[in-house]
Amino acid sequence: MTENLQSCCLANWNMEMKLDPAKDDLPLMANTRHMLVKHYVLDLDVDFKSQVIEGTVVLFFEPGSRCKKGGSAGEGACLSQSYETCKIRASEPCHSPVRNVSARSSKTGYNDFAVCAKGEKDTSDKNGNHSNGEQASGISSSKNCCDIENHGSEDFLLVLDCCDLSVLKVEEVDVAAVSGIEKFTRSAKLTDAEELRNRRNQIVHELVTLPADHWREQLYYYTRCSQAPGCGELLFSTGPWSLMIRKAEVQAPRDFPHAIRIWYKTKPEGRSVTWTTDQSSRPCVYTMGSPINNRALFPCQEPPVAMSTWQTTVRTASCFVVLMSGENSAEPVQLQEGLLSWYYYVTMPMPASTFTIAIGCWTEVKQESHTADVRTNNEFSSLFSRADLRLIEESCGHVAYPCRFQNPAASSQLVIPHRVFAPWCLKDRCAEILLELIPQCLSAAHATLGTHPFSRLDVLIVPSNFSSLGMASPHIIFLSQSVLTGGSHLCGTRLCHEIAHAWFGLAIGARDWTEEWISEGFATYLEDVFWAVAQQQLPHDEAREQQELKALLRWRRLRDEVQNSEEELQVLRPNKENTGEVSESGTCIIKHGLNAEKVFMQVHYLKGYFLLQSLAKRIGEATYFEFLRKFVQKFHGQLILSQDFLYMLLEDIPEQKGYVRIRYGLSVENIIQAWLDTSGIPKPLLEECQTWDQCRLVQQVNDEVIKWIQVNQRARKRSKRKRRQDEVAFQKLLPDQLVLLLESLLEEKTLCLRTLQCLEKTYHLDEQDAEVRHRWCELVVKHKYTTRYAHIEKFLQEDQAMGVYLYGELMVNEDAKQQELAYKCFAATQKQMDVSSAKVVAEMLF
């Protein structure tokens, strides 16, 4: 190994050694620059009794960017991962090939694992991984597996992201044994083992590089190859965050098996999925998303650059419905009495972190009578028709896959096929709210951005322990039950937010996980735009007023968050000029990726939203939306950094608007410095926030606040008879106006009991949406309105996505009854609560 390569290895080693288990940084350990997963085939059994998912995942690889050309330098670079990783894991066991791990064949179906042969001692380590110790392959210690002193002749190590899994066995897949696979080889003549190995890797290469219009054939052979027999078990070792795999005497990625099968089990405490009960008290399990994504569901490559496709077969009891990220609406197949099999696939390459699954006794909510009206706002429809239909004639910039942007029929599809699922007890409410909203919001999104990136959509109301109001994944959206109360406003805006992620967050993703604003800032900005179009009869001026009111509410939230959070967590691009950079092997560390409080912070949503709003205001909305459609057309199916968006935007400004750049000092460098690389409130935003107070809807609220202050003053002085004679006429307020009203009243030092009673009765606060009820609960806590503590208890149990910081409010007053209520609610929900939520609440309480 050359001196420069040794320095590079040491640099990576130093970076990874800085990871302190006591801190909140998240490691991405996969060596994606050496080998890159192109496709996953998952074959899984779900057991609700043991709360375990078990089965296999077959991974199909291509050499990574550093190893495709081969050569001595490339080989040396690819050896570095064995040096880096083995030093980190030096104290951990290296597992030899496992004998008798399974009594089941990958060809003949799946039965229970026979972990140890009869009479044998279970050699599981503390992580649940299996090994037959020193007897196979002569491995006597981890030093022999990772001999640091002789790393120059070290076997290549494949490293996958993995945690909270029991890995049972890893083997090479003999893809050459598949009948008819000869079509993927250049020669059938085999002279030795090396040629057979090369033939297998050649088959995988030809398979993963098939043209996009051969996707059906490709999926067929992926399935056949995944069922092929094994042709040699591989050595593996696990760490807290990784699974390391090697094959003896294979020293370069190009020679490493390109198709491997991993046998594994999840653990009930695994952090990628949550086992719980739904609102009808029936068992269910679903993926939680961040912070660790799917590495506790299956071994994978987590870095966004590892964009792959997948197909999944899931077997579970017949009472359950399996929903998943998949292009097809799976129809279950009965394997035997009481057992169903579900199959989904995806042909658009995406990061493994976007894979989503939800299994439960879901009920499909269907339209019984009329079909929802999906007319679109003429202004936005005409903008799309003028500019965007020409774009489909241009070629796409992504890797080849069956792309909807090149399909004229898909480009003109206003509303994609969609289904709604929910626990049985919420079926009627979903029918009342969601079935009408979804086509309106989908149509509004198409009118704004054009072609829907995905061909279909499932919407699922998830259990009450879900830690967010919504989460978008390919072909499926999770919504909290909190959006179903108090009319359609909160549900509609949140649905628009999640639909926006189809373009920004999924079809276009951030190349660096720390740039969350690319996903959340765009979705927050576009939710207002979509919602304005979806409200078909809303005049343009009223839509603008509602957006200005929303801007004020977001400004207040951002201001409060900046005042009460660490400066380091307020920066949208924490890695600054190093954003997007990884080590020589592809590993990197996500700063604060495991910070529990960061999950609940809104800074990436809000600062990103205000940046996009500011740019639209300066450039002009018509020009801005025309640009967004061009940007989507150019970058869909790809990963971006902030500067990709900003450079294209400023270059796209028409010549007649060139003065805008000069007048506002718009340059990529200035924007990044003011908005992305700096903590606190961006200076341009401080100048703009003054205007929102002048909005008509805000002025209405201000007038109502004055009335309530006067009512409160009179209530404290006058008799009951007099108060009845001085009844005040209050205006009807929109949901966002009610939020602002209650926030303003929270700033008052004292509201008497009669004022609170009148406030509750006037606006029917217990029947409003969750955003309004949250502020009402804050008022109840502040003024110790004890007869309404039941409202708080209900909110903390049923609106867990929004109730976390109410626990802090209950504790801060040091009131015995309020603290008792906090302890009571936490005790009732802790076991079902999301891990991050439980951690934050526990810190508040204890």
C-alpha cells in the first residue's frame, strides 16, 4: 500500500474514531464507493406473537465509483475499508461460515429457522448473530479475520449498514445455476473456479444494466436468481452499526460476489419498526423512518448515493393487510389456510431509506356514492399547459428506468390511482374527510409541478404513537389521526405537504442527509401553493391572505425555536463547504443524526420555506413556478445539493429580470451565507417579517384579541348580571386565525376562569383541529383550568405527534396536580410511544 493510501486510510480511521457512543452523531458505514447495491429482493415472514420479522435479503451489486476501472490504484483504494473498519471492530468476533443454520431451502419455500442442529450448543453472540466458532475456516480470533499488521494482503471487506438485527448466515448466490440465464453471459465455456466466479458476476452485471423497457424481464430474473442455491458461505462480523462480509482470498470488489444472500431476524426492540396496536386495539407493525431508517429492518446501504430498486414478498396471517412502497397494488395469494403472501416491487431507483412497510388489520375506505370533483385552478392549469408539455420531449438526466416523465399519458394524468386505509374505528371519518381531499390535492399538485413521479398512492392512518403528522414514502403516505379532527383544513394542508414530497424528497433527493431543507423546505412552501389550488372556489386575493397569515405563524414559530435551541442545530447546511463529501470508502457521519430533540425541531422546514418564499417574491411567482417545473424535469430521479438548485435558478432568470439579481444582491454565495450556513434568523427575513402584521386576516385577529382582553377585564370586576348585559359579538375565525388568537392570549399574564369558559364555548375549542387544541391545552395549563385537565390527558394520549412539549409545560409550573397529570399520561403511553418522543419526555419529567 502506498504512503498516500496509508494516509487516506488513517484519515478515514480518525474520522470514524471520533464517533462517541455517548453523543448523537449517526454513522453511515456502508462502503458505497467500493460496491453499490443496485437491487434488493426481500423474502420475509412476519410473526406478531414474537414480534419478529425473519427471512432473507438478496443483494445485487455493481462495483462502486472507485473500483469500476480496476488497476492497482483502484484495488488499493478498495482495500482501505478492511483497514478502517477492522480497527474499529477489533474487539468483536468474526463469524465463520455457519453450518445447519436453516432447514429451509431458498427454492422450496420458507419454514421456521432451525438455528442450531439437534444436540448442538447455540453459539449466538450477545447480538444474536450465529457462528460455529473456531472450527470452520480456521478462524480463531478477530485478529485473524482482520489482521491489521498484514493489511496490505487483506481480503476485501463489504460493509453494510446494520443494527438491531440477528444475522444468521451470509452466502454467495449461484446465479449461474438459474435455467435460461445463459442469455446474460458472453461465453458458456468454463475452465476453472475463477472463470465461474467471473461468469456469476458478469450475469449480475448484465442483469442490473438491462434497458429500462426490459423491466418485467429484469424483475423476473431477479426473482429467479434470488431463489438460486447458495454456492459458498461467507465470513461475516457485526458491529453496533454495521455488518462486515468477506470472502477468503478475494482482495478487490470486482472479484467479490455480486449477488449475496443474508439470512436474518429483526429484534422486537429494533429501532426501524414499531410493534404496537392500532386505534381499534389490533396488533400492527410499521416502519418509523428516521433517525436510523431501515438498517434495523434489513442490512442495506443507507447513504443516499446507494439508489436501488427492490421487490419484496411478505407472508403473514390472513387477518393482516400488507402495505408497502410499491408500484403495484398487491393482491394477496393464499398459501395455506390462515396464511397470505403479498408481493410489491419498485423499478425507480431510490435510497433504501425510503423503503416503507405497514402491516395491520387495516380497512380499505371506499367511495360509496359520488366521485369527488377534481377541477383545477385555471391560472395554474394554463401555466402548466403552456410551459410543461414541451418538456417531456427532452431526455432525462437519471439512470435508465421506466420514467413517467417520458410518458405523455402519465404526464397528462391529473389524479393518480389512490386508496385509503385506516383502522376500522376511523373508517367513517376517513370517508368523510380524506376521500374528497385526496383527488383535489393530487390535481392541485399536478397543476403546479406537472407529471406525478409515482404511478399510484396509498394513504394510511397510522396508530396514535406515530411521532409526526405525516410521512411520505414512494407510493404510500402515513398520516396521523390528529389530522382527522376539526374540519378539513389541517388534513388538507398536511396531505398537500406529503404529496409535495413525491417531487422534493423522493423523486429529487438530497445527496447529503444534513440538507433536510431541500425536502422539508420545499414541501412546506408547496403545501400552501397546492392547498390554494385545491380550494377551488377560493379567490386569488383570499388565498394570498391565508398564505400571509400562515407566514406570520411560521415566523413566530421560527423566532421561538431560534431563541430556545442550540445554534449548531439551526444551521441548514452544517457541513458547509464540505457538504456532500464522504470518505474514500463512502462512509460518513451525520452530525446530530441521533439527536432526539432534533426530530421535533422545525428549523429546516421554516428557514427553507422562508428562503423559497423570498426567492419567489423577488423573481415573480409566474417565473418562479415555470422554473420549478424545469428544475423537476431536469433533476427528477437524481440527488442534489443546495447549490444545484440555486445555480440553475439564478441562471434561469430571464434577461429582462436581470436587475433582480443586482437589486437584491442575489448570488449563490450570498444566499448560502445568509440562509444556509448561518444560525439564527436570516437578515433578509428580518426585513420581510414586518409586512405580515398588516394582513387583513391578522388585523381581524388583533381586533378579536382586544375584545377578549376587554372581556377579561370586565369579568374580573363586574357582577354576573352586568356581564350578561354586555355580551360581545365575536367574529367567526379560520383555523389559522384561531391559532394566532390563542397564541396572542397566551401572552396575557392572566385570564380569569369565566374568560376561559367563554372562550371555549365561543369557538367550540374541544372540537377544533389539533393545532388549535394544542394552544387551548397550553392555556389550560398556564391558567390551571383544572376542570379541563381531561382535555390535556386526551390530547397527550391521542395526539402524540404534537403533545411532546405539553409535558414540559406541565412540569415547568411546579404545580403538583399538573406534574401528577404528566406522570400519569406518560405512564399510560410510554410503552407505545416513539423512542425519540419517549426520550425527550423522560428528560422533561425525570
